[in-house]
Amino acid sequence: MENLFRLSDHQDFISRRCIWVNGPVIIGAGPSGLATAACLREQGVPFIVLERADCIASLWQRRTYDRLKLHLPKQFCQLPNLPFPDDFPEYPSKKQFINYLETYANKFEINPQFNECVQSAKYDETSGLWRVKTNEVEYICRWLVVATGENAECVTPEIEGLSEFKGEVVHACDYKSGQNFKGKKVLVVGCGNSGMELSLDLSNHHALPSMVVRSSVHVLPREIFGISTFELAVMMLKWLPLWIVDKLLLILTWFLLGDMEKFGIKRPSMGPLQLKNTEGKTPVLNIGTLDKIRSGDIKVVPGINKFHKNGQVELVNGQKIDVDAVVLATGYRSNVPSWLQEGEFFSKNGYPKMPFPHGWKGNSGLYAVGFTKRGLSGASSDAVKIAQDIGNVWKHETKQKKQRNTACHRRCISQF
């Protein structure tokens, strides 16, 4: 049986065009992959970026809604070695952020190989190299950087009767605007930042949204007394322990937003920062949704029991509501386990096993960027460390300074 597998592997190997990459292979051309590539460029290390879509940052370009803006101030979202333009607003729009990423790729001469969907990546113990297989090509490299991120695949929940629901069902990744839902009763499943913002967008377009809130959630003001809540928290953490900062944030939130439990939004027992650090759950930043909830323009409902064919939805409290359409703001997940044949560094849920800030480096030249659950700033931090780590080895072994600007590819010789 073992010989059979070896024969199959050999036949698969020779059926693909084989390319040696003189540097790391970066899988994913989103912000994480671009940041790593730019930092490697600064280190003088050649690389290649593989991207399954036909553009950079496909999540931002193809799977986000029109009104999306960065939820944090731009100084906390910029990638290494290139700040946002001064004329950009504090919270850049989706279009502005995409323009920034395209400028970033051009500045650092990052030219991904588009439409290259990685089918598998495996470390070859015999050669001490990584074998990365796409549809028609096998790339051989010493270093592998996984930059596919936390949002590679959308999550669709299994709810009884949903598949038989006669109305429109759309995931947040396919939602663009509430314009097409005018006058319709829309059930938004999910109460994270996306669920809150889509409910607001639907209401602004004169739809009748109901938002499912089945568990507790922290909702904080985006700004406190004119200062970004995130920036304020970062400032306070320099001087105060986390639990005190959490207390202060909740007091200020109550002062600014009032009691939200009477509207069906309960707070977790754990503070927002502690919850983020321990479970990776991001607080929701209010940008106007709570005002719509208070006015009744957005209704809050508990969890769903099941969908009925007649367009009604039965809630866990026994109440039944009529629904014309459903928007699933149920998040995304990593797809790493579907293609990376490795079990020491990544866990089954597609995240590194080691907690932040140690989850960026594995064994045998394997790296991960953008899996910290700390947004763009976390990805940038990973990218800098990965490039420095590879760069130190590269410079030591080649004894070259920044002389080469592009990845060097050649046909693999037979021993590969």
C-alpha cells in the first residue's frame, strides 16, 4: 500500500509543471500577504505570492457591502512602511482602502500569481522543502507563509427549515446594499459588527429589519468624547491593568449609550478587552444602529428555532414572525485545514495552536500571518516578524545585500 501511494504521488508530481521558488511562497494576496511581501522586499528576499482570485484583497473587493468603512482609525490599520494619505478621512471607506492596497502593491512591486488555487501544501521530509500544488503547477520552496487569513470561507449555519425557505437568503459576503430590500421584512442573523451595520443599512433603505441576538454581546461607542474608543483603550492600557480599563470602558459606555438590556442586548459577564484576549470575540462599535433599535426601526429578536415554508420564522421563545428575506451575518472561518497537510502548528479550526503573540512561526519554515484575531495591526506585526526571521537567514546564507527585486523561478530538476 505504501508503495502504491508513492507511485501515485510520483505520477501526480510529474503531471504538473514544477517551479523552484528562490525564497518563500506566500499563499494569499490580501492585506496579510501583501504586508509580508512588502516586508520581505525591504529585506531583499525574493518571494512569490499565490492568489486564488483574479485580484488582490478579493474579500474587500468582492465580498463586502458598499457602505463598509474601516471600524478603527486609519493609523491602526495601515500596513508596514506606508501610512495612509493625509487627505484620507479617519475612517477610510471600502473604496479608499482598496485604492490604498493597490498603491501598496505597486510601491513594493508585488505581482501575485492570480487564479492559482492551492490544492495542497506538504513538507517533504526527505528534501527538507515544501511542495505547494495548484491546479497545474507545483511550487517547491524552503519557506511557506500562510496568509489566507481568518475570513477565507463564509459560515452558513444549519437551521431547521432554512433550506426550504421560499424567500431570498443571502450571506453577508454577497450583500451589497439594502436598496433591493425596500419595504421587505428582513431577518438579519448575527449581531456582530457586520450584523449591526447591515441592519442599519437595511433600515436606511426603508426595509423592515429584525436582528437576531441569541447571545450576549459588548456594544461600545465608536468614539468617546471625540477620541476613538480603541485608541483610548490603548492609551489607558499603558498605565492601567486590563480589568480596570474594562471597568472604565463599561462605565463610559453606559453613560453614552445607556442601558441596552431592555432592548434585548445583554452584556457578557467578562469585560470587552478580556473577552477579546481570551476568546477572540470583538466588541461591536456602534455607528448608529442603537438609535434605530431605540426608535423601533430595527427590532431585536432572540434565537431562531426553525423556519416554516409559509415564510414564518419560529423563535426560541415561541413567537412567530413573518419574513420576506434573510441575511446571514454569520461570519467566516479559516480554510487552512482543507489544503495544508500539517498538524503540529495549525489546529483543526484553522488557527495556529500557539496563542498570540507566538502564533506566527512554526517548524520547518512554516509561518502564519493574519490569524491573531487582532485585525490589520496584528497582521502587520506578524508580517514584520516573519520577514525579519526569513531575512536574517537569507542574508547569513547568501551574504548579499538588497540586490534582487524579483523572485527567481526555474524548472525544477528531476531530483525534486
